[in-house]
Amino acid sequence: MPPAGAAVSAEDAAPIASRQRWMAVLAKASAADLERAWQGLPAPPDYSLLRPAEIGLAMIQGRAGGNGRRFNLGEMTITRCVVRLADGTAGFSHIAGRDARKAELAAAFDALLQRSDDRDRLLDEVIGPLEDREAVRKQAMAEKVAATRVDFFTLARGD
């Protein structure tokens, strides 16, 4: 991967986008879903912790109107972890919250997904279903919010 801030060629952009996709899916998945997926692997590989799960805070920034000036919205708790597979592949994770096991599993899946021999199968069997489950959750939340929506309007007075 190119260093941060470096220009990315078109041929490097696709793998980066793919990894960003699976890392986002892993970060949003529930710990129970990740645990089930890990236990469902034919032979879960051994890994070592390069950086055990660490819990900390990150400052979250917002933008007024989505594109205005940045402002500090507040802090949120995050957990990060780095693992290494036996072949030397390193996997990383940053997740919202304080779940060390979830961060560890997300990092392990990231490492597995970087290996070309496992990638296609894992994208189909793990990432796809997790992505579908997240879409269902989002849709249910949107329906719940829509049910309580109040539309305000102004009536012209006939004075």
C-alpha cells in the first residue's frame, strides 16, 4: 500500500477499496456474528497478537450541514488490535466500543482476507452475509425512524 497522502494509481485503487469495504463490514458486524463466522471456518488458523486489543478514545469531528467547517463533536470509545498469521500476514482492526474479542476477530479476518487463496471464499461466505445482515438492520432502523417522523409545515393565514 502506498504511504498516507501519496497518489494512488488506478490499478492500486481497486484492492484498497475492496479492503476498505471488508474492514467496514467487520467493524460494523456484531461480536456474535464474527464469532459464529470464525467458528464456521473449516480450520481457523492460529495467530499471534502483535498488538493486543487496546481500548482508548478518539475525537469525533462533524461538519455543519455535512460540508461546512469541522467541529469537535465529542469523544467515542474505540478498540484496536493487530494480529499476525503464521505466514506473516498482519491484520488490523479499529472498532467502536470496548469489545476486545470483536477487535481481535476483525483483525484476524482482515489478515485472512489479505491472502489471495482465502479471499474469494471469505468474501462470499463471511463478508457477503455480514453485509446483508447490516443492510437489513439499517432498513429496520430506517423504518422505525420513518414511523415516528413528524412533518412540519406552515399554513398561510388569511388576514
